[in-house]
Amino acid sequence: MDVNDLAAALRACAAGFCPVEAGVALLISNETFLHRDDFTSRFIQHGTTCSTPMAAVDWDGAITALQAGELPCSGGERRILLLAASLAADTPVGLGDTVTGIDDANISRLLTAIRHAAGKRP
């Protein structure tokens, strides 16, 4: 499955659940994790429902691996993954520590995701 197909399958699986849609959209828009085999092979499950490709992120597994040092990430990647998991899977995150140091592009993505999670779709 290529990156575009994987993104579509993730969106299809999250459809109808605004916080999950928002977390998935934040992860996709960061344009890092879906390009990483060490992420997609371990933390994304995929299948088909009624001939529609579906995929879901194992948020708990990804965050556990991240915190154990088993998923190397830059500081910005780490923050985005934590924030996406917080939106999609209600994973606790300290906003004070997590949003500090995020670049302008990711702040914009995060604000869009927060609005989406609240039902204000872009």
C-alpha cells in the first residue's frame, strides 16, 4: 500500500469520529510517519471492509514504543505523534511541554486538528 492509499484507508477507518479523524489528519499532514517502515509496519493495522481498504493506528503501541526509546523521532516528530495520539485515542499529554518548540507549520496543523476534533471541520 503506498502512502496515499494508506492515508485514504486511515481516513476511511476514522470517518465519523471527529477526534479520531483529527488525530489521523494531524499524523498524515506531518508527512513523516506514513513514510517510515518502522512506524507503518509496527503500528498500523490494515484490512478491508466491504471492499473498502481500512487502516488504524495502534496509538497505545506507538506511544509505548516512543516512550521506551524504541521509535526514534526528532523533537518535532515526537510532539506531533503525542498530540495526534491525544486527540485520536485520548492519550494523556502535557500541553505545556508538548506544544513548546513546535514550528509554525505544525502549530497550524495542530490548530486545524483541534478545531476538527471539536466538530469544526476544515
